[in-house]
Amino acid sequence: MIYLRRANDRGHANHGWLDSWHTFSFANYYDPDFMGFSALRVINEDVIAPGQGFGTHPHKDMEILTYVLSGTVEHQDSMGNKEQIPAGEFQIMSAGSGVRHSEYNASNEQPLHLYQIWIIPESTGITPRYEQRRFDQRQGSQLVLSPDARDGSLKVYQDMTLSRWALRASDSETLSLQPERRYWLQVVNGDISVNGQAASTSDALAIWDEAQLTLNASSEAEVLLFDLPAV
């Protein structure tokens, strides 16, 4: 089964300084059919105006992943981290037993474009932690998240992996899937088909009960593939 979540069907909120698209119910956007998918709770695509951002606020018991598409995030938290996350880097923060942080657009001239993704952890009350990393932009797949931080990936406290795929126009990739798992494919940019289902920039596909996944790119494309437990 493949379900296409079209970009324009997502929840949308424009606050002036923040233009945000919500894949799942978030803040004032509520849809009982889109409360999350497996361990994924939030996928927000945000554009933040120059010099603006989220002031200090708390989180608890959530794995918070940020992927910067353009611009630079200025991050500060109660663990003592004060970092900048430029375009192309991933940042993960385990909120665990509790953390406070702020996120701002580091530029006073250019907008900041990012994905913020919340993942429900397997365990609560873990010690908060912070990591960020740039992954090679080569073609093909790269492991970004895994529970054991293998192959240079960032650690996530959940039985899941996240892979980033960079495809050239006319590239085709076929992956074997496990029937007991759930998969979420987020199109960061480009035009692709997934088992014959067309999808474009900011679309996503929920996948389950499929034996394999065939990706065909009709333009240069980047996708994020989440391999998730059936919860």
C-alpha cells in the first residue's frame, strides 16, 4: 500500500515571520487522520524570515531532527550548546528528561528553509544530548540516523533508520522492504515515481505491505527514506 500525502494538502500556517507546512497535526492544525506515522510525530517544513526565529522554549521526551535546506540556523540550548547549522547539515537533539532551546535565522538578509522532524523515542527520561553532522552530498544513499550510530550516522533512540537519497535524472533504484515495517518517503526536491506513483517537491508517501520499492527520478531529486517500526 502506498499513500501519497500531497504537499498542498498539508496543514499551513503563515505567521509573517514563519511560513510553516505541517504534514501531521501540529499547533492549531488538527486532522485526526494525520496524527503521525509510526514513530514520526512531526514533519514541519519551515521558512523563517531574516533575523527571526523561535525564542527559548522547552521540550521533553522527543528526538528532534533538523535538516537545513538553505540558510543557517543559530541554535542555543540549556545543555550549553551554541552552534550554527548551515545548509546541508543535520542536527539531532534528544530532549529526554527536559531541555530548553532557541532557534533563529542567523542571517538578517536571507530566509532560512528547513525541515524539523520529531521522532517519538523508545524510552523516556533519557539524558538530553546534541549532535550535528554534514553528510557527503554524493549520489546514491547515505545513512543519516540509526539506533547504533553505525557507518558514521547520527544516533536516534528509536528502532528506525533514516537514509538520504540523491538521484540524477533518469536514475532508478530498487529496494527490498520488510513486510512488518513501515516506510515514509519525503521528497525534499525534484520529481520522482515510487512504484509508479508520481511525487514532486515536498510531497511524501506512506508505504506499508510492499515487498519492494522502486524509485525512478525524472529530474535531479533528493528524498529522505524513514524505515520505521509497525507501532
